[in-house]
Amino acid sequence: MSETQQVPKYSFYLNVVVIDTPAPALSLDSDATPVKKEPELIHDDDDDNDDDKEAEKKIKDSLAIMSPSLKLSGKAMWASLKQSSDSFGQKASAFNDNLSKKTQSFIASKTMMARASAAVKEIIPELLEDMNGIDIAITKRFQQANVFVLEVDMKGCCMIELIKKTRGEEVAHLYEQVKMGMELLGTEKAIKSFEHEFLPKARHGLMEKLSSLLLDKIKVRESDLAVECITLEDQEEARWLYTFLEFSQQMKNQKAI
């Protein structure tokens, strides 16, 4: 039996944006012309079909050996494993589209920022407790305009423990079943490929989980605050933050006119 997979250390950022009551959306190129709502992009996953079918077949073979009576099919298992990575990034992408195409009143008052900051300070220890068993640190790194940035440093952990915390016991059990089935089939190369493909999904799962928990806990404390949390990996953070701060400054300048 192969050793338990370890998740290498990595870091990411939770960008907490406090939003004031939005004004009517205006084009950045016009002071009066409303912007038409952008059509929702539909992801065409035909290109992924072959890879998904191959992975689904491996999972079915493994599950058939380990647990013939398991209710969740191989297809459902693969869909479950893909869920977090398929949806990850859409929120940040949509937010960035709004920054570049629409003008809204994102300039929160100092009072609102102070309330949000105080709430997050109280919430950080709770997040660490919720993630007990995963060695992470959460540090406030930056605050300007109506955004403050939390850095999450994940110092490494067991893959199974990470899946349990972010996706639940059932998905963690299924992950173990798949790996054990592959081991019985003697498909060492397939195991390595499976672990390699699943690693970013596990990372994104933690990012989404912390973002969701953070927003829920803020809502409990400050129900009237409008807050968004944009979660980005290390290599994406700088570009997004600079773009957002530039946008916020433009909005501040417009208000001053």
C-alpha cells in the first residue's frame, strides 16, 4: 500500500472587500450611458470529455474492486472530485470583469471598514479552530481603501485530513477507496497521475472553504455589511490587487468631483 499523500505547503490570499450601497452601473467611458448586462459565459467542456471518461473508467474499476455495493457511481465520484476546481476562479473573474466594465459605489465609509476589520480580527481564531488538524496560519498583510488582505499560509498536511475538512467525510472516504482500488489493480502510474490531478482541487477546496466560512461568520456579526471575499493564489494576487486599488482610486476621484 502506498504512503498517505502529503499536501505540500503553499499560500494564498483572502481579499475582503467592503462594499457600500451600489450606485447605478455606469460605463467607464461615459458619464450617463448605462452598461448592458454582460451575457453569462457558458463553459464548453467538450474538450474535457476524453480526459473525464478515462478518469471515470479508472475510478469505476477501482470502486468495483473495493466496494461493489457503493452507491455513488464512478461518474458521480469524478463529478464530486471536479466540483471545486471547475467552479473556482469564476467569482474572482466576474469581480474583475465588473471592475473593468462597470462603475459602482465601492467606496465604503471608515466606520464600515472599522466594523469589518474588527469582525475579521475576531473571526481568524475561529477559522483556525475550524481547520484544526491542518497546519495553517492566517495573517492580515495589507489594508487600503475598502479592501484588506489576509494571507493564508498552509504549512503542509495529510491529503485525507484536508479533504475531510473541506469536502466532508464521504468524499475523503471515496478518495481512499479509489486509491486502494488502483493499488490492487497495480496501476502505480495511474495512482501518481490521480494524485497529481487531484492536488490543485484539494488546494482550491481549502481556499473556497475558508472564504465561505469567513463570509458566513461576518454575516452573523455584521448582518448589514455587504462584503465580498475574493480568494486568489499567490501568483494572481498582485495583479488583481493593483487593478482593484486603481479602480477604487478612480471611484474616489469621481466622488470628489
